Amino acid sequence: MKINSNKFLADYERDGVIRIPHLLSAEEVASVRTELDRYIRDDLSAQPADARTFETDETTVRNLWRLEKYNPWFRRIAEREDLLAIIAPLVHGRPQLPKVATFNKPARIGSGVPYHQDNAYFCQTPPDMLTLWIALDAVTEANGPVFYIKGSHKEGMKPTKPSSVRGNSIGLAEPPDVPLGEQFCGLLEPGDSTIHHCETIHHSAPNTTEFSRLGLLLVYRGDHTQTNPELKTAYAAAVSATPPA
Ligand SMILES: O=C(O)CCC(=O)C(=O)O
């Protein structure tokens, strides 16, 4: 993977979202998938409830949470030097790894994600925090791609409300009035990725297709960021209504 870091940084700072094709090779994607399948099959049932959210069938994984804590293999992937070198200029400091998660968006029953800004969950100030979203399946217009509103990270945090969506407990109080056609759609091949700033507004639709849309999310912050108590209070109220995230 080759990256023009000046252009990349300028695009990220302007738009709050950027696409990086070919971040992982086909072999790397296959090994991530093998470990995810193994973890779900062999380990997940013995982990605490905050390790996952299921879809409404109560069986199929919607999200894996806290992989950085419960699975050292994923922590090692996320701490790869080549990834940290990409992330450091974007978070304006030494990257810390607070979260590794998945958004599985399984075939037919994958649920949607309401409009939100991640910093309503992360609660960090300054907002030098981002998500590296890596596609493990092809992400198409049909299977619930993530849509982002470019430039929205520059407008600060918008008012929030509890969403009562399990796995995405807090969303925007009002959906933005930017038509879908004007939003940036994260269409990706397996191994491609996007990076979005923690205050970039985004959302995704349910997956009603026969094709799963699995994403691996590595979340980084600069080591200078601190918890914002006001954001934390709003998040705590939402997450206690629909735990675990
Ligand atoms: O994968 C999705 O559908 C949503 C992802 C998301 O909300 C995020 O990356 O913060």
C-alpha cells in the first residue's frame, strides 16, 4: 500500500472522511476472517455480555466490541507500525488504541445505523480521534454501505438523543437535511478502507440482500485527548437505556 501522505492529510482535514484502497491484501483479509470466525465460534459465548450485540434473532452477531481487550490477535493487528504511521498525523499525536470492533451487517437481517457522530460515544476533547473502517466483504450500494456527510466534522457536536437502537444507543436529535445523493458513500472492495473523523456525521441502512457486509473497525485517538464530562453524561444515559454500546 502506497500513500501520498500530504494529499491524504489535506483531504482528511477538509472532508473528515477519506478512502484508502488496498489497505489489506487478500491474504490479510482471509486471516482476519479466519480469526473472527474462530473467535465467534470458540470464544464469544464465554465472554461478558459487553463483548457483542446480536441482531433481533438474538443469535447472529451485529457487532463485536472490545476486541482490543478480549482478543490479543486483533490488538496486534491494530497496533501494526504501518497503520500507526498512517494514523499519527491525522490524530495530531501518538495514536492510542481505545477500541477494536466489528459492524457485521449480516445478509438479510443486518440492521441499520442511525445518523450519528462517533464522538457522542467516544466523548473526547479535542476531537483528535478517528475510525479506520476496513471492508472484509464487498460493500455495495445494496448491502448497507456507510454514508458520510463531508465537512460535517468542522461544525462541532450536534444535539443528540437516545436512539433505542441496540449497538448504536445515541444518535443525532435531528437527521441532517443533506440528500443521500450528495453524501459520500463508502463503496469498497474487501481490503479497502475508509477513515472518518469522530465528528463526521454518518449512518447506514439495513442489509436486506443475500450478501453480508462485514467491516472491521480500528479506533484511534491522539494520546493528548481527554474525556469531556458533558458528552459522557449524555452517552451514559443513552447506553444505560440500550446497552452495551
Ligand atoms: O458499519 C456501519 O454500518 C456503521 C459504522 C459506524 O457507525 C462507524 O464506523 O462509526
